[in-house]
Amino acid sequence: MTQKNQKDRVVFHLAGPDRPGVTARIAEIVAQEGAQLVDIGQSVLHGYLTLSAIVEIPASSAALREVLFFASDLGLRLEVTKFEPASTARSEHLPSGLCVTVLGQLADGRAVAAITRNMAARGMNILEIRSLSDDDLDGLELLADLPPGPLVKHEELAELRGQFLELGASLGVDLAVQRDDIYRRSKRMVVMDVDSTFVKGEFIDELAGLVGVKEQVAAITARAMRGELDFKSALAERVKLLEGLSMDRARELASRFELTPGAERFVRILKSLGFRVGLVSGGFDFFVEPLKQRFGLDFAFSNELEVQGGVLTGRVQGSIVDGERKAQVLRDMSKVYGCRLEQTVAIGDGANDMLMLKAAGLGIAFRAKPKLQEVADMSLNHHERLDTLLFLMGFHARDLRGVE
């Protein structure tokens, strides 16, 4: 790029009611008047067009005059400024770009002001803001780059996520941070925990209620999910308390267990888009397998209870699906379906989901225990619907209308 060419460059900013042909006419003027289009971008917000273009205009060209006439004829507001190239240091570090997703009631501007002010204080330059919602403003995606310097390391990004998580909690919104790279919108496989993720509550706790030991089992479950107990030991201890329970009663409870709101829509949309979707659970196969069949899922892994004479013996048989096994399932299934780990999503709520979330390209803590949120890529705390996670995966409300 020569110094002469830079001096010939200007930036057009056009704004006004949108209509077909505006961009085409700008490009035609550039072509007809011997100018050169360096870059162009536009957006339309509720029928209002904003278009910006960097144009190289030789002294002999009438392109500027023709654009002025065109804008005047259509009643568009035109601003022309001299092109000032950005520092090369910033452009060299665009791979450090981040996507900040905000979900919640944003119409009053309070949360948006606090979040963007925080980003500015960190030297984060917002390049683009996209609304994720149709009517009420309840979702935004902010694409930003970082100050010039070394690329952000994993540990630094984790610390940044934690700080934004705290900010979101103080504002009553869900706030997630992830790298804005090629993998953000190219996910192909989703793996979910079952209890307190795909379904409401903990199934084993409700099973325990059938034999009068719900409080004892629930206390062990809570400690295991917080990471205070080894999962295998906690599972064996809880299953022992179920000894003598009729398998018929257990299956009847499984048939009427309530799904997490939005779970069915979440799976339906993912499947319609060609995602591989599966469940991996520290729960039991007679509960998880029917969910797999009901929703046409691609795979399901869970524990098997020993049954003799139609009643539970209080023992688990076969290999245990614990935290390590969950992570291994994710890795194995990504190979089976030919996708990179960066293209996988893992969703869970408890400590035994930690390794799975860390192994996935995108690990989401859904209304999760604090220990899991510490390692998750993003957390959802203020929304109860599972299909809200689609926004964290980069989908817009308009995208979703076309696949339902």
C-alpha cells in the first residue's frame, strides 16, 4: 500500500430507511467513476440502514459527487471522512477476538452500560453488536478485539470469564465470554448430562423417596455434585439404600419424570440442523434409554442397576459412568462422528461433569454448582429453559424460526 493511495481514501457512512438497491448503486458508482472499493459493511436494524464503505478515489474521479447526489435523491444521511488506517499492532492480534453474549432484560440500558463500560476499561474494542432477540431486547452478542499485545492464554481467558460471570451475577443477567474463532459457529455434537440438566431434579433422589430414604440420598447427592465426595463411592452408597425397591415402581417413576423446560425444543432444533446429540449420565439405563428412544438421540451412556426377582439388589453392575468416563465418552463419540473436539459442546450441572466440560470445545454449566462454573467456558444461571443455550451457541431468534 503506497502513501499516495492512503491519501486518496475516504470513508462513506450512509444512514436512513432501508430499501433494495442502495449497496448496488454505491458499487456501480465506484465502478463507473474509476474509484476502487477497499472495504464495505452494512447492517439493517428494524428497517433502518447503516452502510459504511472505504473507497479509494483518484483526484480525477467524480465518485464522491455522484454518491452525494445519490444519497440526496433517496433522503439518506451521508457523512464523508478521511480514511485513517488503524494501527497495524491491533490488526495483527485479531485472533484474540472475543464474543461476549448477554442474556436477560436489557431494555432499560443498565446492564448494557455496565458491561460495555467494563469492556472499555479493559481496552476491549467493540467491533460489532448483534441483537439475538426479535421483540423485547433480551439478548445481545458483542464481538470485540483486545488491546495490542500477546495472544490471550487459556488461563487468562478463564480468569476473564470468571470476572464477567461475577459482573453478570451482580446485574441479574447471564454473561458469557468465548473466543470468536472459526469453531464458535461450527459445532457439530452436543453431549448432555441428564439429572438437573436434561430433566428437572435428581432421579435417584426421587427413587429414594419410594423407599423412605429420600433425605439421606439427597444429602449424599448434593455433596457429590458439589465435589465433596468421590462419585463412585457416593453412587454405591446411595444405590445400597435402594435395595428391595420394585423395578416396576422404578420404571413407573421414570415414565412420569419431568423434563427441563425447553429440553424438547433444544433437541428438536439441534437434530434438524444435523447435530449429533447424546446423553451421558451417572444415573440409570432404565431411565436414560427411554429418553434416547423418545427423542431420537444418537447415543446414551449410563449405569446399570442389578435386578433380581424384579427388585433392586442395591448394587451397580458393569463399569461406572463417573466424571472420567463422561469425558472419555465425549472424546470417543467425537471420533465416531468424525468431528474435532473443538466442535463439541458439553452441558452439565455437577462436579462429575467437570472433566467432560473441560474436554469439550464449549463447556456450558447449566444452573450449576460453583465448582463446575469455575471450569466451564460459560454458565447459565438466570434462565431455566434449556433451549436458551442455543443463543450461547451463536444462534439468533431469526435463525431458529427457520428450522422449527
